[in-house]
Amino acid sequence: MDKRDLVRFAVVVTSVKLFSQLYDRDCRRRFMPDGAWLWPLMPTIREVVDLELMNEDGPHGADATYMLMNGKTPSPYARAALILVTIPQVLSFNERVQLFQKLLDDAKAQAGNTRDEFSRALQVRIQRHEILRDGYDFFRKVCDVMSPAALKSRIKVTFINEQGLEEAGIDGGGVFKEFMDNLTKNAFSPEFGFFIETDDHLLYPNSRAKFIVNNAQRSVRTLPISGATLGECCI
């Protein structure tokens, strides 16, 4: 990398940081008109975003960063991924939802709708009185041992009652929904302590969560797992 490439990369990084800081400031105290942060003349993302962004061949955002650092022009996919990751606010919320839904639909089509195939489902046993702990352990194991992509498969839940016995019935979807409802309700509850509620009933991560679990590393790992559970609810 020569000096010119370093300068170019530094300009991009600094510009993105400044853009995001100004946007955050505007969110707290409005000084720009509605729609000022959107990029309406940006058809590239709408045209190129598809399942390739979700493939495990490599993170396209990282590819774009690497190419910028080496004075190369990133591919359209890499540029789109970099924009979506670093400054997603240039697209409206509705557009981001549409992109997210498109990625989900493409992923399901490629996977052959595995969520409807009982034979390929992930199995999990959940104790009724330990839904939060068992649920987090399950998602952590899937993400660490298998891969986050495995969560696209159907998940079959078996509840264990207080007597240690399996509850009767076959999970055709209702038991899983009950499990996810209870898991997310507990995980994001301010009473649990990992999130704090604002006056207008929004949530943000509690910076003192590490003192709740007496393990800073575990508290940091909990946030991605919380995101995985929330993402599973959206699929």
C-alpha cells in the first residue's frame, strides 16, 4: 500500500465516522430536514443486493475495506455491503426492511425451505423454569459449534416440566413460538438487567451488565446471542 492509498483509505474512514456522528447528533436534536440523510439516487444497492451478501464465502464489507486499503475498486456487492454495514441510515427504514425480507426469501429458497422439513430440524430440550439460561446456551452452542447459518433450519423444542419430565406433544411450530416469546420477553426485560428502558419505552444495552453476571466476557457474549434470538423471531 503506497501513501496515496493510505490517504484515500483514511479519508473514507474519517468521512464515514463524521457522517455517522452528525447523523447521531441530528437524531438527538434535530437540525436537518426530514429525508436529508437519505441517498435517493443510489440504485446500486437495490440492484445488486441478493443472496450473495449472505453467502459464507467471505464478508463482502471486509472485502471492500481491504480493496480500498490497497487502492482497488470494490465490486458492486462489496460496496453495497460496506454501505449497509457502515452507514445504513442512507436507506429508509422501509427499504432496509424490504432488503432484509428479500435476503430471507432468497435464503429460504436456496435452502429448500428446510424450516418445513422435520427430518432436518435442530432439536433442543428446554426446562420450563430455566428458559432463559437453556435458550441462551442453545443459541450460543449453535453459533459457536455449528454456525449462525444453522439457525435457518427448523428448530423443534421439547419442554421439560418442573418434575423433570418431557411435556407431551409434537412441536409443529406452536411450541417453538411459545419458547421464543418467553425467551425474548425475559432476555430483553429491564428486570433481567442486560437492557435499560428509556422514558419513551425504548431499550439500550446496560453498560453495567457485567456486574450482574460477574463475568465481563460472558456479558459481552450475551448481546450477540440476544441479537440472534431476535433475528430468529424475524425469520
